[in-house]
Amino acid sequence: MNTVEKWGLFEVSAKGKTDGNPFTDYTIHGVFRGKNETVEADGFYDGDGIYRVRFMPSFTGAYTYEITGTFSGETLTGEFTVTPPTEGNHGPVRVANTYHFAYEDGTPYYSVGTTCYVWTHQPEAVRRQTLEELSKGYFNKIRFCIFPKHYIHNFRDPETFPYEGTPVDNSNLSEETFTYHVDFTGNDWDFTRFNPEHFRRIETCIAELRGLGIEADLIIMHPYDRWGFSQMSREADDLYWQYVVARFSAFRNVWWSLANEYDLLRAKTLEDWERYAAILCEKDPYRHLRSIHNCIAFYDYTRPWITHCSMQRQDLYRHVEYTDDFRTRYGKPVVWDEIAYEGNIDMGWGNISGQELVRRFWEASMRGGYAGHGETFVNPEDILWWSHGGKLHGESPERIRFLHTILCQTPGLGLKRGEGSFDETVAVPESPMMQGYEIHYYGFGRPSFRDFQKTPGEHWHAEVIDTWNMTVTDAGVYSGRFRIALPGREYMAIRLTRLPEST
């Protein structure tokens, strides 16, 4: 009997009609029934006469399926068993405690993400190297595009394209022409016929990320384009959205990002974005996390279909410092997916130091939000992590991993900004039932000590955290008024934990 683990991916494949255009002329639909759920899901054509329907079960036990559609004159039925999840499988990530995230089994999820826009479109050696770097546990989320990308440091054609057809030959164009004078004419695509190989590569990468415990934040649309994918018709857009959801939604580690820098997609209107969101809400039976990313203007994150804020900074100097304000304004988790990248390229968004990026991570985290990494170092082969993946060169990744370790030690679920002095950011647990835990973060300040005053009778365990050198030093147990010595260096923090025997 067929088996699949809870929150795994169960697939039914079948041969079907190939006359005409199988991507548009025929349908395939599945109904999956268990004791505790009935899920309906659209399938898709995968080329070579094969149709597929995928399902992610949320319970254990016996299930049945029924596959129907015009792709075949027959109804396919069958049975399968859902077994308990294996180690490391906690289910899809959900919003929890209003401003935070948890896996479906209740395990807290603290997002420490990175961006590699088109790593899936690179040669096999680069993809393998990317996965090797990701396996080191620096990040638990990665943003990347389904469509290829045309932008500085990324002018090579991808290994596959999403549609049948032929791209224009740009081999004789200069970099200046590439960057500023994109001409879509000459591309010859059939936007009604997908190239299954392109999408198989992406889903292979999603599955490999799933094996590493990493969420795949899929960027469905973006403006950096020389092939015409950003200016397709309404009908082509809708067909694309339905195909993407049918192929990828059964992977438990998928997040949906409607766009990277949606406000630069000049051909799309607010009505278009709301229509895409409606398709997503209707067609994704698993309610994966959904958001949309800005360049300048924030989208209206109060929209009910948006589960969390995916933000890019709007100000050169102050951005993550607004985290608690945006939490209050939007009432949703705040994820700073783009706050500038560690690197040295000739762009202000790609040449901050590792220390500054790590500071921004800590500042966002102490205010009850989450931050994202990227890396843009000048490279003789023009392979930059932010776009291609490959090898990491910066100083921030292991420090971000250290921060994640600290976040996972939070009592309850999630941090928020607490009360403190003007020169520190204090984090306390989100839940009022979890009082007695504080992190005092000093950022670029360099105090040599800090005084505290606690209620008489309470005993507090103090630790000094060096966020850059990644150390936690026991500083003793105190009560009443006490002083904690600091080394007079930047990027220090003090963690105070009230002991349970305090009266």
C-alpha cells in the first residue's frame, strides 16, 4: 500500500491526452479524503503525456483519492496511508501569537532568511555549492525567483526558460544597453505552453531545501526582465499563477511572495495584484504564508490575504528601527527581507559591512520582528550570492546563526520591545505570562557597565552576550540593585533571567 508521512507530498500521476495544447485544453483535479480532512487540489500537465496531482496530508491514517478531469475518460481511485512525520518534519509554517511564526506542530519558527534570486537557474555545480553552504545552518528561509532575472551582475541567460519558445539573442549588447535599454521585441514565446523542465528544476530545489529544514520563499513575479515575462497579458498571467500553485503548493516549506518590488512592475495595476491574490487564496488548499515585497511604496499590509509584512527599507539610515511601529500599524509579523546586503559592490544597497548587517538583524529581532540576509561581494567570475548563490564570503552568516540560537531560547513564542533606557533596545517575551526574561542590546554603543534595579526578593541570572564574537558569558546571580560589567565594545548585550525560586 502507498504511504506518505504527515505533511509530506503524495502524488498521483497518470497518462492522458496530448492532442492540441494539454496545458490549456484539458483539466485534472483530485479529491483526497481522510477521517479528519477532505482536500481538493488542481493538477497540472508535466509534459510527455503525463498529468500529475499533488497532495499534502495534515493528519495520519487511511486516505482515499479520486482523480477526475477531461485529461482522461476514466476516473482514477486509490488508497494510501499517512504515517507520523519523521524527525525534523514540523509541518508548514504558520502565523502564531499575532506577530510571530510557528510550525503547524507548534514548534516556534524564528525566521533568519537570505536572498539568492536565481540560484535555481544556475549550472549544477553552482546549485550544489549553494546547497552545501545552506546545509551549514546559517539560514532557515531563502527567497528566490521562478522567472529568470535580468539585472547588474546577472546578464547570462538561465539554463532553462519557463515557456516554449526562443529568447532574443543579446550576446552582442553592451552592459549599459543590457541595464538601461531593455527591448522585449525579438523574443518568441508561447505563453500557453510551459516548459516543464524549468519547473522541475525549481521543485527539485524546493525539495532539497525541505530536506535541510529551509523554507522556500517563492517570488512569483518581478520587474527585472528582458524576455517579456513581466508584461504578459492578463490571461497569460492567470494561467501562470494557476500552474505555479498546482505544481508547488503541496510542498510544506513553500511561502508565496507575489512579487519582488511589485511597485516597479509598471504594467501591473492594484487590481492585478488583488486578482493574483484571489487566485492564490482559492487555489492553494494549504493556506501557505503570503506576502508582497516593495521597492519604495509599501503595499497595504492590512489586506486580509496578506499573512505577514515582507518589507524593504525605505530610508537609508532608519528602517529596522521602525519594526515595533509597523507591528502596531499592521498587526502582523514584520519580516525585513531586504535591509541592504553585506558586500562591496558600487550600490548602496549592496556594500554594508557584516557588522552592520548583523546589527540590523539584532535590532529587528529585539523589536519583535525578523530580518533577511544577502551578500554582494565583487567577484572575478561575477557570481554573487544575492543573485546566483554559490559560495559565501562574508562575516555575517555564522553570526546570524548564533542569533537564531539565542532566539530559539525565548520563553514562550516570540519577542517584543520592552521598556529600557534611551540608549538600548530591550526585548521581552511577547506573552505576558512569560515575564522574567530580558535582553538588553546596545548595538553600536560601547558601555563599560550597566546598572539594574530589580524588585527585592527576586534573583536574576545575568549573562553577557557578545553578538559579534558569538559568546555567552555567565555573569552571576543578583538581586536588588546591581551592576554588570561590559567590555566597552560594540554589539554587546546583557540577558537577564529571573530564577523560579524568586519571591
